[in-house]
Amino acid sequence: MMVVFDDFWNNVLRYPRYFVTIVLGIFFALFGWLKPLLRNPISAIALIGFVVAAFIFTFFTLRGMLGLA
């Protein structure tokens, strides 16, 4: 009976590794896609502005939805 639970916990503990792998893969894919935009100063400023605006929008949206204001 104990072997079944050991296998269960081994499987459960694998999921954080899968999550980290997927997140890193998405990050590297997006960075590789956006990297050429960082070579031109105008597009780099626009990209940084977009990222900051998206973060601020998400921050204020979650703050309003969770009632933390």
C-alpha cells in the first residue's frame, strides 16, 4: 500500500518542474521573437512602453477586481 502513495507523490512533485519548463519555454520563445525589435531604438522604446503599460493595466485591473483600493 505504501508503494502506491510513493508513486503518487513522485508524480505530484513532477508538476512544478513541468510548470517551470513551460513558463521558461514561453519566455524564451517570446524573447527570441521580440529580440529584433530591441535593435532599433524607436521600436525598443515602443516595446518597453507597451510592456510597462500592460503591467500597469494588469495591476490596476486586479487591484480593482480584488477590492484592494
